[in-house]
Amino acid sequence: MIGGARRPREDGPEPVPPSHQGCAIDSVRVHLPAQCAGPRAELRDRHEDGHHLHHLVWRLGPGVRVCSSAVLGGGIGPRAWILNAQVPGGYPRLDPDRHLAEIAAAEGLTGLGAGLMTAAEVAAYTTGHDGGVTATVTTGLGVRGWAAAPETAAPEFAASRTAAPEFAADKTVTPETAAPETEDPATRIRTPPRPGTVNIVVGLPVALSDAALVNAVATATEAKVQALLDAGLDCSGTPTDAVCIAAPEPGPDGGEPFAGPRSPWGARIARAVHTAVLAGARPARDLS
């Protein structure tokens, strides 16, 4: 753990540490995304089980904590790295946290980290910068809709309730998995939707209090929805979107107390995220 011995967590189980379990992974660095401040990311090119994939790695170093909804290492706490990994559509594994730990181990990452997954093309990431804040976004909007959906949602949303929800929706609907016969056949999905999941990683140069970290996640989400609407898309996101906020650990002052959209740092987060999501969402609109 960053900064010393491992401390017991009060917000749930410990994140799974990196542990290579035989996953065939071979990766090389492609280039560094341009960033104006805060943690830097590397775009990595990897070959895994016959697939050519990409992932982004942030090597945070000591003294950084992350607030995230990540499948690996989610919650609030010190993190040594962030990983945003592309996986194939129709993702077959039921242990995404372990898979991410295997990729992290192949990268030589140590300590606790946060790991995200997406079936979208990670190499097509977009960035936004504002006043020292950097937002890096991977955008997959093939499976999209509104957050407050009816209980009887479309089949692609129902697939998000399975054990590996982020990517099961990429699977082709077959006669065995199609909608019940009571539904109108014209409404059934007969072609696989494009990959979903919008992953947002925000880096700040200043410390935030616990409350401000949570507020920053809400601000980034609001800015994401604003960008999707500005791109002309009728949705609030996908069922599996994830957010990571990385900032220095606070000192005695406790860090910045606010990160809402009208606070100084919240406004910068909102503008950076809006810029990055809008750039990634416009191609999705053109494909619709």
C-alpha cells in the first residue's frame, strides 16, 4: 500500500492484488497521452489469447488516492495505479477482477490499484484539460439508454445483470436467447450491438476531502450526461459506465472541501470531462 503498511479497510474487502494466473499477455507501450498535469497515462498494445487489444495504465506513485466505481479496487483509498483494459466483445470470463490483476501483474504493477474494463477500442481514447485537471475517456455507446429505465428493459440492458455485466451485451442474440414469444418479434434485437461502457479517469493536482471526492464523481457524471446530450444522443450513458478520480492524499487541512460544478475545482472537472466525452461521443452519433 502507498505510504506504509497495509491498513484494514472500512469500506469493504481489500482490492485483489496483482497475481498472474497464467493469462497469456504480451504488452508493449505505444505512446503517452498528452496531459497537462497530474498522473500520466501510457497507452499499451497487448496480445492476449489471440486478440489484439489495448489498455491505458496510470502509474500513480506514492501519495495518491482514488475514488472510483472500478470493478477492481473500487471505493476510496490510496492506489498505486489505475488500469483501463480493453477486452473482446462477448467477454467470457466471470472473474473480471482477477483478469485485471493478471494484466496488472504482466505490466509489473505492484501494490493496490484500480482496474476498469471496456469492450470499446481503448486506443480511441479522448482527453480534456482544464486548469490542471485532466480527463481521459474511453467511449463505447453501442449499448446505451437512460439510467431510470423500466424494470422490463431491453434485452441488452437485461444482459447487464449477468455475472460479467460489462461485456455480455456484445453477444449475438440467438433464437435461444431472444425475447419471449409474448413480445412483438419486430422489437427483438437480431444483431449484436456495438460495445458499451464509458470509462472516465480524472486526475487532479490538488487534494480533495472524502466528501469532495464523492462530489467529484457526481460532477464528472453530470458532465458526461451533458456531453452526450450535446452530441445529439438520446441517453444518459450505458449500464456499466465507471469513474475514477485520482488526487493527492490530503494533508492536515483535509483537502479541498467542495467539487461540485460551481466550485473552482469541480468546474474544471466538469469542463475537462465534457470536452473528452463530447469528442468520444460524436463518432457514436455519426454511426447511429
